[in-house]
Amino acid sequence: MTGNEEHFPDVATLLSAEHPKQPVYCIFPHVFRVAAKQFLEGFPGRVLYAVKANADPTVLKLLIESGINHFDCASLPEIEIVHTISPDSKKYFMNPARIRSAARTAQEMYGVQHFVVDHLSGLQQLLTEIDTSRSVIFARMAVHHESAFEDLSLRFGAPPEKTPELLQAIHDSGAEPALAFNVGSSVTDPEAYRYAISVAKSVLDQLPNRLRLIDVGGGYPRSYPDFIMPEVDEYFRAIGESVKTLPLMENAEILGEPGRALAAPGMSAVVEVLLRKDDRLYINDGMYGVFWLLRIDGPDRFPVRAYRDGKQLQGDMLNFQVNGPTCDSTDTLPGLVPLPADVRAGDYLEFGNIGAYSISGRTDYNGFYSDRIVTITSPDESPPLVNDSPNIRTNLQ
């Protein structure tokens, strides 16, 4: 992906001027700025943007301009793209399963100092590639809470009872030991962080030395239709209150890794209706494109509005089954989508909350693929948002 140079004041102008045949993904800079400000002012520690959520260069530049200077990277290519845009930013290699020699390259070429392991074997591999005297190594602890939609501890994390041993081995290697965990994806209850921090305390209480860095991971949600989440301020409060109980150094710092919460609200997908068959619609993007998230995560649809002839379509609403363009029988959005009842082929739909885990994972299955990303410049324009998103909405007004 490359940064985009196309700018339009609003989506209506884009549609009136071009009637695009391919999907168009729209970036709303002021929405990204609001989300970044929300975390920078509210999160009780250091904010690391999870690059995997959306690595588009324009998005990264917007976050950097908004004050985000620390980046949670899962691969060498993610480190490289962040470094190209902002050489002075801090990159953290937070994947315990790395391609061979990637850690060495990350440190030698890009100055990466922070790494993560979740097993003694992974630590031994890492130690062959990095200079421990200038490294911080996080021991990732497995912890899960039932309010998370994805149990990330099924793949990553040392059992809490083995984490002290791993932290001691990191200390003995000459690197600075630190603790990390991730309670899951789209965590629906802020109390999950209180629980995870209590597990972390049981680990820290066993250590002979206090730690300086604790990474409480990601999982901060955004609301979707029929999937209303607590506001992120409630997560900040739960974390801020709970970490006060931890036995840490006086200059200790808490890290967090928001991805979805920073990226989701600031982007929309504009797609064309190709065909209507009664209450079924076919559009030029789908489950193999930017809607792939709906296969695996909590929400089953995105906020949406319809356009005809460059104007928003109004009228009585009807629930539609919306299908993607491929020949695969599973290329159907899982939730019914309420739209004006007279929507027809040639109309356009704009889906909001599409900024996270959308363009980062789409495929070219059946030859359907669009890489067109544009910027919407008017600060008075916003993508479709869920009505129950008061913090984002209030700051946009």
C-alpha cells in the first residue's frame, strides 16, 4: 500500500464526480486525530499503536502527527514501513514467533530495543540475534477473560506459574526484563483488565526484583450496530486503578497496544450495488475484501448509509442480505443490513467503522481487489458512526 494523494471534500463529491466502479476507501483525518487524542490524554501510560490494525502510510502519518510515537509491530515489514515514515519513532517487536534473523535486522538496522518471548526456547533463539545490553525483553503471560471475543492465550503466552522463571532467565541474560499480556480481542468488559492485572500481581510478587515496564496489551473495543461497547474511558479507569496495586519500580510505566480503537472510526468503504434480487443485494466488495473481519470477530455488520446521484438516500427502511461479488457461497455479510427500501443497482453504500482489520487483510480472490484510498478533507464530514459512540461524536461536533 502507498500513501494516497487523492482528496475530496466529502463522499458525495467523490460519487458525483466519478461514479467509481471499484470500491473506494475513505480516510477522515480529523476522526483519527480525535481517537489519538482520546488515548494520549486518557490512557494511564505509554500508547503503542498496533500497526497490524491498519498499516496504510496515510493512517500512520496521521497518528504520528497526532502525537503517537510508539508502535507495536508484529513483523519486520511493519517495522520497516513505520521507520520509513518516522525514523525517530519507537518500534517494538511484539511477536514471540519471529522469522529467523528478523530480530537481528530490527535491532541493527532500525534500532529496535523491545522484544517479546513466551517460552524459554524462544528466549534462547532471540539471544543469538540481539545485543542484550541494550534490549528490553518482555515475558508474555497467558491470560484470558470470558468477555473477550478471541482467546489470544490459545496461541501465545507462558502460563502464569511459569512466567517468573521466564522473567528470571531474561534477567540472567543481561537484558532488562518486563511483563506483557493481552486479555483478548474486543474485550466487552473493562473488569477484564482488573482481573488480568491481579494475575500479573501474583507473578510479580514472586520476583526478587521489581520491574519497570508492564504492557497490558490491546483489546480496546469500538461500538458497532447491535454491538455496543463501554466507552474506552472505562477501560482507562480500570487499568489506572488496578496498576496501583502492582509492586513496580518508582519510575515504572504502563504500556497499552490499541489498534481497533485508534483506527476503526476514521475510515469508511464506499461500494457500488451491482445487483438487487428482492431483499438480496450484491456489492463490489465482500468477505474476501474489507469485510473479512466479520468472519472472526464480534460484530456482524457495520454502520451504513446509501447514496444515489451523489445524495444520501432516505426513506422507509428494509433489511437486506448483502452479498459480495465473488462466486464463493460464503461471501455474504453475516448480519442483515437496514437500508432504504428502494435501493437499487447503481446506488452506493458507505460502510463506517472500517478502519481496523479491513484493508490490512483483504485478498484478491476471484480477481476482486481495490487499492484506492482517498482522503476526505472537510472537518464537517464524518463516516457513518454508531449512535452510541458519544466520545467520538462529541469531539467531532
